[in-house]
Amino acid sequence: MAAGQRGWAANLLHLWFHQLDPQDWWGGSDKATAILRNGFERWLTALQNRPDHEFLSDPHTALAAVLLFDQLPRNLYSGSAKAFAFDAKARALTRAVLARGWDSGLTPAQRQFLALPLMHSEQMADQLLAVRYYTQLGPRFGMQFARDHHAIIARFGRFPHRNEALGRTSTAAEIRAVKAGFAW
């Protein structure tokens, strides 16, 4: 990826960590979704099939790519299967960053978002890694959420709140879990 094309990465990081706030991150505001759609949906579409190594030139470009493939779809396509369509790419990028040790130079908030693809995974190995990682980050940066996500995967092997969007049939126990608040 040419250096000129990386402007999207710097712009996304600035928006995410300096203009949006936790309410936008976790609350899904219409304002944030509109900003993300107008500024970055075209990049999501344009870059989705690029090889992972193109995003691994440096820690910040890699972090921006993780946000692009993990957080943007969840904001832009909430309630549809497309919200999860880029998860494998986001997980692969997260693992590559961790393998390089690049996360050590990121802020705790940046590290929190870097590791979210592991927490979003329906694979137990990813959940175990997420719990270890978030335990190191501590309670202010998602430790309990990582434990809760792990517990749901340990119990059901999947996230029941995704069932409708992914065309899966929910069990009675899954429906109860979602009603109890396990629907992130």
C-alpha cells in the first residue's frame, strides 16, 4: 500500500481516539455512525481484499486496520451478518501485531481496541488469549467484558446475540442469556 493511501489510517486514528469518546465507542451514536460512514466506509470497501501484510508496516497503520475491519462494520452494519464479515481479517491483524510486540508502544486505550477482535471471536483459543490480555490491561480497559465474553463462548460456543443476524436458531437458554444482558 502506497504511503499516500495511508492517510485514511492517520485520519481514522485521530477521529477514534481524539474526536470520538467512550459514549460513541460503546453507545453507537448516530453521529459517530454517520461520521464513520462518510469518512471511512469507502476505505473499508476498497481495502477489504488487500493482503494483511500491507497493513503491517508499522503499529499505528496496523491498529487503524484493526479498527477499520472490527469496529467500522459493527457500527455501520449493526444487526446484519455484514457486521461480522471482516472479523477474520481483524483477528489476523491483531495476532500479527501481538506477535511483533508492537502493542507495547500503544496506549492502554489503543491496546484495548487492538485486542477486541479476540474478544469478538467465537473461538475458545481467542477467548483465552483475550482474557489473559485484558487481565494485563486491568479493569479500566475491558477485563470484565473479556471474562463475560469468554463465559458466553464457554457456555454456548457462540454469541447468541448474533444468531438472528447470522440466520442461526437460538436455544431457550441463549434467548434467556441475551435477555439477561449478554448482547454486546
